[in-house]
Amino acid sequence: MELELFRQDLIQTSTCAAGTMAVMPLTEEKKTQKVAAGDLSGVIQCFSVKKGDFQVAFKTLPSKENKVTSLVLGKGKTQRDKIFLAAGSQIKGVNKKGKEFFRFNTQLTETIRRVDIFEKNIWSAGEYVHNHFIEGRDKALYLCPDRINDATVVPLAGPTELWPVLACQDRYVRVLRGSAVCYEAPTPAAPVSLQYVPESHDPQHRFPQAKEVLYGTDVGTLVQLLLEPEAARQGFTLPNPKKQGAVATVYSGIDFTKTGMNNIVVGREDGGVEVLDLEEAGQLTSVYSVKLTESINALDGGFVTGLLAQEFVLHSFSGKIISYAPPGGGLLAPPPEAPSRGPLGLRKAAPPPAAPLPGAEEEERRASYARQIERLRQEISALRQEIEAERTRFQARGGDTAQLAMSAPFTVQDKCKLEADEACYVLTIESAVPIFTVAIQSNAVLQMLDVPTNVAILSRSPPDESNGNLTLATYRCQDSTNRLAVKFKVREGRPSSLSAFVIPAISPKACLVVRHTIKPLCLHSRITAMDADRPTNELLITGSFSAGDVHGWITGVLHDLPPSLPPGQDGATYYFTNSLLGTQLMIKYRAGEARFLSDLVSTLGILHEHCMREATNAKQRVTVSFNPSAQSLQHSVALVWPQLEKQRTLKKTYMMLEGLQELRMQDGDVSYLSPEYRSVLDRADKIRQEYKEQPQHLDHLVALIKDLYLDFCKLTGVATPKTRIPALDQLLLDPGSSLEDLMEFLTGQRGVWALDPGRGVEPEAEEEAPSGGGSQGSRWPLGQATVREAEREV
Amino acid sequence: MLVPAFQLHLNEKIQRAQATIGRFDGKVPALACATVGGKVFLHQPHQQAGGPDNQIAYLNINKQISAVVSGRLLSSKDVLLVGTSANLQAYDVELNRDLFYKDVQDGVNAALVGPYASFDQQLAIVGGNCSIQGYSADGSEVFWTVTGDNVAALAFCDVDQDGRNELLVGSDDFDVRIFAGEDVVAEVPEADTFVALAAVVGPRFGYALVNGTIGLYDRLDRVWRVKSKHSVCAIASYDLDGDGLPELISGWSNGRMEVRRADTGEVVYRDHLSCPVAAILRADYRNDGLEQVVVCGVEGEVRGYLPLDLEAAGPGAASEADFSEQQALLAELAQRKQELAYELASYANSRAQAKEAPPERGSVIPPDTRVDSYIAVNREAGTCDLVLRTSNEQAVIRGVVVFGEQIFEQESLFVYPRNPDMQLAVPLKPLKDVAVVLMIKVLVGGRTASLFHVFELEIELPKFSLYAAVEKGAFAEPESNVQFSVSERIPRLCAWLESRFNLKAPPAGRADTLEAYFLCLRDKAPLLVRATPVEGRVQVTLATDSMDMAGELVGDLAAYLGLGDLASTAHFPGAMRAFKEVLDQVDAHNVTRLRMNADMADASNALKSLIIRAEDARILGAMGPMRKYYRQLADMNRDLIVEHDKRATNHAALLEALREVNQMIQRAARLRVGGPKGRVVALCRAAIKANNMAALFKIIRDGDGPV
């Protein structure tokens, strides 16, 4: 079933943080619901829509110190129409008239990202700390091992007994009781948004006692979690096959589809909005979707523009508040040509809403749209005049354009994330104003990849090594673009940094720079457990360091780690996987000892190098011992091999393609060719495309195996056999060589080394002979084809 | 929303830009497209006989096809023209016979048919390697001229609105040349190789480039352009929205088809094919009296679009579209409003800050900061540097983004110094001599800032900016030169030098003579410009060893002085010696080609007999001889392949040499302007046809001569 919803643009705030908009509850009189919103310029406003007219209940003045970072309604019985907001470390209460009736300074050092109020209880979630205050006094404190992405409170133990639930970056949803974790539920990806849904989606009423929370993840999936006081149960999951953006906000309070269960509205970071319907079988289907150009920061719903139907309301990053109403609801205006007043100025009896005239609503809606457009146009021209006036005043003052540019409320929201499936990074930049250009600078070689949804034109500048810029590029946006995704591949090994200079398209022109560091093991992502069967190498560092020292070292190498060691713990264990090769890494450390296990030697090599440097800088004595496993070398080479072979074959087929195509052109009918070659011809465009997309991929893999070999030699204490590297190169690039050949080369060398280092060169010569033969073999079928061609020419 | 009027799937691949629709029997339309394997297929939907299976017929060309067009070469019906790399075939489909078959040495890169210039009949115009030929219906060459590089796209358009078609030629040197008859009346430089050109309406024409740009010119002025990261495959024009003005329709490699307004470039409609677009044609393919836009995809998908008829659309459909349009408008207005609010907020914030006690100057640069820019020649690096400098110590340049056409490998250059300073030099190395406007964004801020002020500058890079002025006697005067006389005053010429070259001081010219020395930083070639008054006129000498350079200067000077005609004497001994060698090569390659062809024929015969013998032996069960014959066959095959390689190399060399010849004619022509220019081309062609090489050299030198 497809839903039809109509968009209405309500008001415009400044750029906003996530979760700073709420729809006030219905009052007893027949009135539309008010909407309260805060933004990053410090303004709080509350407005309502009555018969198409906008009425502002109150609007505060902007203030730089009071950037609103969270805005909620009170949960206590008498508090439901009170607005509570967090600005910095302050929590304030504002009544529906705009009067501040409550102010509480938490003395916290972190910015409060989410606040919840129930009667005298206040819960606040900062970056890492979650606090509970009662009547302004500390009641409980919980220090989270990783970043808190979102938080809420759920009446788990009774209607007045609210327990905090946190969505944490380390892939857990944690339920707190007092200062302690009651239990934690692992999540498939980092949860970024969390919503408590009082009317749970449990069609079969299997768990009547459970409380439902929905969480959205940074990989764009949505998961239902049924919480009970002792444990959580995972319910349905919304997969994300189209790779849409992270789920930034969730709302479920309106039953658009009239199925008896509220629909779920999902707002994404890439501007996607979807209305989902839960079927009996527990399947989620999308009944409505729309795509905005900016991220959705908050969702709510109610009777906002009309009393006939409920609608959902969203707050976008740049501050647009937009509602989507079903047919029958939303803004409707009487059509202009039919005056709604009778001859005596009396109102005509309104037609009963149950049976509207067919087409009447359409007319009304059309009129309403005309009116909305007219209103916007008027507002725009009023704004233009104001700007004109400001401009004259500004010039009369002898305006300082630099200062003007600096005072522009130019905010950029950005994120740099590893795309684990493709082993590449995506930097997304979102700006409140249209972007003209984003200029990228990095001191590492970045391989820029195409993003299909981007309309921006990439232009690479030649690398400027004298200034340390190995990557320089610009993305020029056309039309009005507020979002840009930059996708790139980068090699592991060296720490590097990336700066993006965002230049807006409209004046005043200020340029904002966003910087990200790329850590040496940048392609590693956290996992929760490790496959224990793989042969592993072990790197053991011992010395008189503390656990915190080691934590400091490894945070310099790996992403996805909490910035400091969880308090009260003397050591930790983390697992990672290399997204390009699928190899694993385990880190286990405590004071005086750090143990690194990986099936890939290179990873340990990088860690070793980095830790040694850090330890030397800190003037700490450490002892390193390395326990290599020859099998692991083979194992990791075997892991890379299929990819290498694929790339080599691709290169080979690509080279062959031209010849085959000429054959086809000459003969028309190529049915005499072997099926293999015919399939090459059929896949011609795909092969070309693939080859064009990854010309460096093969080199990348070859370099990787070489690094692996060199690392292995280095860590096993063998002097680098420089002379053997060209032979290895050849072996790797030759499409005829097999995994066995390579293994023989890698391990055979080791054997020879152990016996007599002087003879290390000899097996190399032998190695080349079979590989040469292999390549001839592969060339033969093509030669055969040429002969045939010549025959046919006669 | 644009809905196709019809949709077909032909299950035949269609080569890019090689499709045409014609009424080959004079009555019903048929679609002819080049497909794979050197074949042309004809789709004849109106052919009744044979049923639906028989709608597709094939023509075997057996060579790689490079162009397929059709047109009314005959008065009663359309003729199909098929071009390959070496010949042009005019084919009468109905009678299944060739109208003519011509060897075209320069190849057929692009072709079109239509009335042109003063010719009273329709011509088939063919663009090849640096040359353009026109053939009449009997296959005789009635028109020949040269252009700067390989022809990539052709179109007719009445650019000057005189009622006669001009020929637009887009060539691989990134120029559109507009020919009226044999003369180039104008040149328009663009940023990349051309994909297609298309007349839109009146003097307007659209263009498409390899780098994904499409745009529209009104006469010689660009009205708009847009760039996409996809590559454009075809363009055409048609009034699809029914507003009386044709739109520019473009087809893209990702299957997208876009209809854009001719005046603004705004997108009116979009549609998506399942495969890359191969061609966009205009024809009454349904044969019902209404012209359609027919879009062909490379996989054989064909869609026809009719212009939007507002009356015909049902009311329901219209209102449906209406709402989405209104919602889109609403979204756009909301966006606009937000942008204005942003600007207003900046003013408000700034005022608020001004009121507060002295604002923190940490990241804010002093209010009177300016950024000055100039272009300096950097002789050591061989570049001309764009030097940017702030007027204040506190304000440093963090980075510069420069956008400019044709001077960078891609469209922009980003410079990011390790240690930001007040001054920054952006090295520019224009790949060719062209005047470009650089759009510069300078990021200026305090030394530790993370928010920067963007200074926007525009600066025009002079056409010959990569030439450094040097002292007299810094190099020996080049032995080659071109001389001509103009009735102008010396100061005017000085002014020309100043505007075109990057001069620090005005050229050292006394009132009576002008002498200026330059060094091209690209290839370190010297250039001397000398002007001396002779009998009330000014004798100008441009001394350089490069004919291209001289031609560029002559053309630019003539345009600056507004000269319609200019004859000159060219003295290029070095270039002539090289040209002599090229001509010798052409002869040599031609001889080799003939000889090798004979050898090849012999070898083929021997091969044939060997196969018969080998197969005979096989049938007779004589395995020994069979093996012997096949071995011989394999040997001979190997020899043949070797021979073929040689032949191919020879052919490539021949083509290259012929290209050189055409380019030399073009270079010689460019040393003249107007009438004398056309005359050089015509005379050179005549000399080559008559194989009169001595005359050819004389024509190149004097611009005139007997043939």
C-alpha cells in the first residue's frame, strides 16, 4: 500500500542540533497542537498553525552561549506541556508562554546532548557521562566506556520507575539502574538514535510486559528491542540493502495506514524519510518515502496544521520544519473563486468532513498551496528588503567585510567514516548553506572514488610534494547542493590527515575547514569476537608502563576506540578486523604487558613501529618479543590471493578484450570461439568499467603482499632480502603463477635461509622457469584464435 | 513528466552517434544504425511484406564503420551514406546499389547531408583528418577545405542569419570553426574534444564535449553550459514542451536523457533509458505526420517522444503533476528563504558583535585587508605565476582554489602551502595560448584560524602570457618569419602587444619602429615582433620558427585591428624542409602499400591451396602429409601476421603523413586572413591534385601562385 502525503513548509529556524523539536500535547479546547523548536543560534520558539495562519506563541532572542542541544517535553503528569532544554551544561524549563520557570546548572564539563525530565528527576547524557539528578542533587553517575550517541528513559520497573537506556558507540545498548549497568544488549552496528515507543509493535502480543525501544544504526538499519527488567529481546530489523544513510531519528505515533498499529517514521542522515508499516509477519514495508537534501535531525507528530488528521513533522539540519499530512489533513484553504461566506456574512455550514465532495479537497489543497507559495514569496521579498537595508547601513558604517564573513552563522556537519564493505572511507559534509566548492587536501595518497549520488565535479590537482600535499582536489557543486560525499581509498601504514575547505555559494563568504586524522591502521574496524582457529602471530611488549599508556599508544593507531581506558579497569581486550583483507587483530593489555595477536604480520609491523616510537618518546623501556607463525604468513597470503588473482585476470581479460572485439568485428559471428572468450566479449563493458575503476588495485595488492613479506622478514629478524623482491614482483604479476608457487617462494626462502643464507639467490632462478612456462600456456589460446582468423580471411 | 510515445527494443547493438532515419524509398521512414562487426542494420517498421520478423535487414560493410547518415542527395528519396576510415559509400537502399563509392584518404570521422553555402544542390559533407570534403549526388568532389585538427563533429547552423547554412566544425584542437563556403568566418575555443554539435534555433547552437560539458552558443557568445561527471553521448534540439522554442536535448552514458531550455539551460524534462544513449534523432518515425524525437540506446532500445500537448492531457493527470510541482516549488522557495535568512543573520550577528566590546581579533583579519594579484613570468620554472598578496601582516593566505578552462589538466587547481604566508605564487602553465578568465578563491585568515574569509577575484590571463619579454640580442633572430603590411599606426600595434602579452613595461618602441623580443617558456622558442613604417603603411614581421605560433599571432592581430583581408609572405625554411620530407614519405608509403598489397594477394592464394591440400589429406586419412600441410599453414599464417603488422604500421604512417600535409595547408592558410586565406586552401588542394609540389611550396610562401 502506498501512502499519499502532502508536504507543508512551516517555519525556518537556524541550523539545529539533533533532537531539538517537539510537538506539544493536545489541549482540551479544539486547537491545533503547538510545535516547539530550538536551534544553534540559541533561539527557542513555539508556534502553531490555525486555519493556515502561523501564530508564534513566543520566540526568544539569539544568544551564542545558549546553543540548544536538546529539547524535550516533561514526562511528569503536570509537566507534559512544559519545554525542557539543554544548552551547554545548563538545563532550563520554559512554559508554553515562553517564560523560564526553571534553571539548573549541572556543572558538567561536557555538553549535554540529551536531557529527560520526569517530575523531580533529571537525566542528562553528555559525550561519555550519564547523570541522574533529583531536585538538583546528584543521584547517580555512569561513565560510559565509549561515546553515548543517544539516550532515553524507559518505565521499565513501573510507570513511575524510569530507567535510563543508552545507545553507545561500542555497539551496545545499555540499560542502567542507578549508577550501574543493569544489562547490555549487543547491536549489529553502532546505534546512533534511540526512541522509546509506548505503544509497542508486537502484533501477536507475545510480550505484553516488554517495553519497546527502536534504535537506528550508523549503517542505516533499524532494530526493535523489547526491554524487560532483566533482559532484552531483539525484535524485527529493517535491513538497508540500498545503502541509505544512518538512521538519525525515529518516530512512531501515528497510524497512517489504519492497521491498528502505529507506523514507524525513519529520518536519515542523508535526507531520506520513510514511513514504514509493520505487517503481521513482522516484516517492515515502506509505504511512503521522500528524499530531502539535508539530514533529518528530529521527528515528531500530531495535529499540527489541521484537526482532521494527524501528520508527522520533521526538523532538518538547516532548520526547516516541514510537516507531511495525509489526505484530508494538512493545510487546506477554501478555493478563492468560491467565497465561503454567505450573503449576510454568515458562515455557510461546512460540508460534513466524513463525505467531502469529490475533488473539493483537491481544489482546497491547490488553493492552500497557492497560498503557501504566495506567503513564502512575500517572506522572501520582505527578507530581501531587510537585507538591502542592512547592507546600506553596513556600508554607511564602513563595514568590515572580513568581520561580516566571520559572523556568518556558517555551520558544517561532517563525518568521516570507514565503509567496511568496500574498505574505503566516506567523508560527508553537510552545510546549512549551498556549497560552491569543497577543496580537499591530504598528506597521504588518497584514491578518490566516484559516488553515484554526487552531482559535484571532481577535479584533481597535481600532487605538490614540496608542500607535503600528496592529494589535492576540488569538488565543484552545481545547482544548490548542501551535502557532499567524498569517497576515497587509502593505504594502511602511516598516520595522515585530511582537511576539507568548505566554500559556500552565497555571500557573505566564509570558508570553514574540517579536519580528520587517518590513523595508521585505518582499515580496521571493531568486532566483538575473534575467529580462534586462524594461525596467528604474536607481538608481546613488556615493560614498566601502565595500562593507560598502552591505551594511549593504540588509540593513536586504531579508530573506534574510547579515548581513555574505562575507569576502574586495569586493562582491556579489543578485537578488530581488517575490512580489506578480512584478517583479524586482538589487543590484550594490562599494566606492564601488551599482547597483540593477528594473522596478518603487517598489522603487527605497523603496531610495533608505532608503539616503539611512542614508548621512545615517553622515554620508557620496553622489551619486544615476536612470535611469528609461518602458517599465518601463508594464511594471510591465501586470504589476499583470490583478490589478487581476480585483479590479475581482470587485467589479462582487459588486454585480451580488444583483440577479441576485433575478431568479432571481422567475422560477425564468433560462435567458433571458446565459451570463455565469448563470455569475455559479452561482458566487455563491465570489464572495461571494472578495469577503469580500479587501475591501481592490482598494484595495491602486490604492494601489500610485498609489505607482508618484508614485515615478516623484519619481525622474524631476517635481514631484508632486497635481491629477492624483483623476483617476487614478477611472480605476483604473472597471471600464470599459482598460490603454491608463491607459497614455495615465501617459505622456501625461509628454509634456504635457515640452511645457508648464501644460497638464497638460487631457488629464485628456478622459480622463474615454471612461471614463464605458465604465461606461455595462457597465451596459447589467443594465438590459436589468430590462426583461425587468418584461415577465414582466405 | 515526459512519457514516450512509443518504445521498441531492436535487440541489436547501436554504435554511438551512428544512426539515422531516412525515407529510403521516398515514402516510409526507416532507421539505419551501425551495429557491431562492420554491419549496418535497417529497421523498417512500415515494410508490410514479411511480417514483424522481417523488419530488420542487414548491410555488410565489412569494415569498421565511422559514420552513418542519410539525406536527400536524390530528389525522390533519401540516400544512405556510410563512412569508414578510408572511404565513403552512398547507397540507394531501394534499388540495392551504390550511388557512388569514393576513397576518402583522410577517413570519415563525421558526416552530414544538406544544402550548404552557394551550392544549389544538397551536399554530403564529410569531415576527416584535418580536412572537410563536400560531395554532390554523382560523387564528385565539389568542395574541399582544411581545418586545424581531426574533425570530431559537424553541424549546419545559420549563425549569421543570412539565410544560408554555415558549417560548424568541432575539431580535436578544441575549437569550433564556422565555415561559410571555404572560409573560416569565426573560431570559438572550447575546453575539450567535441562529441557533437547541433543547431538549435536561429543563430543558436548547442555543443557537447568529451569531459561531460554541454552548452549553448548564441552566435559566438556562450549562453550557458553545464558539466556532469557522466559523459555525454548525443545532443539534438526539438521543441518538446510546446512553448515555441526548441530545447536542447542531451543523451548520456548513464542512460539519462535531459531536455534543457535553450535560453537558461534549466532542465524541463528528464527520462532514463536502460542503457547508454547512442543517438538522438528527429523524424516522423510513426509516419503519421507528426515529427518525434527518437532516442536510441546502445543496446538497441528506441524511444520516441512527442511534444507535450497540454490540451490532450487528461485533467487528472495534469493535477497529479501539478501537486508535485507545487511541492517542489515550495521546497525551492523554502531553500531560498533559508539562504536569505543566513545572510540576514550574518548582518545581525556582525552588528551585535560590533556593539560588544572590541571583538576578538584572534581569527578575524583586519578590516582593511585587501588581496592584490598580478601575473608574473617565472623564467626559471618556465611558468607564469599568479601572485597573490594580502595587504596585512595578520592576514595570511591559507590556500587558493583557481578555476579556469583549458589551462589545467582538469578544471581547477588547489594550492595549499605548508606554511601560510602573506604572499603566495600559483604556478600556471597554460597548455595552449588562449585568453582565459581565472576565477580565484583566496582563503585568508589569521595564522591560527580555522575559519577563513574567502576573497573572490577574477583575473584575465592574457592570451600570450607564457612569453617572457627579453632584451634585444638575448637570442639570435629566428631564421623563419612571416611578413605583411597593414595600414595602421605603430602605437596601435604597441597597444596590441600590451593587451596580449604579459608586459611589465610598454614595448620599447620609438614612434617610427617597434621591436619586441619574447621567449616562449613552454618550449624556449624565441619570438620577435618588428614593425617598421614603409610608404605610409606599416610593415610587420613576426619572426618565429613555429608556423602555428605565427598563425596564432596573425589571426589575433587581424582580429584586434579588425582586418577583413590580409595577405602575407611566409618564409619558413625549416618547416619547409620538414614538409618536403613529409611529402617524400607520402610517396614512399604509397609505393610500399601497393607492393605489399600485391604480396598479400599472393600469400592468400598460397594459403588457400594449402588448406585444400591439407583437408584433402585429412579426408584421405593421410595423416603425415596433413600434418605437413598444416605445419606449413601455421608458418605461413605467422608470416602473414608479420606482414599485416608491417602493412598496418605503414598505413598508420601514411595517414599520419597525410594529416601533416593537411595541417601544413591549414598552417599556411592561417598566416593569411579572409580572402587570401581561402585562396591558399583552394590553390594548395589544386596543387596536390595536380601533384605539383613546386607550386605547393610557392603557394605556401607567397599565398598565391600558378597551378
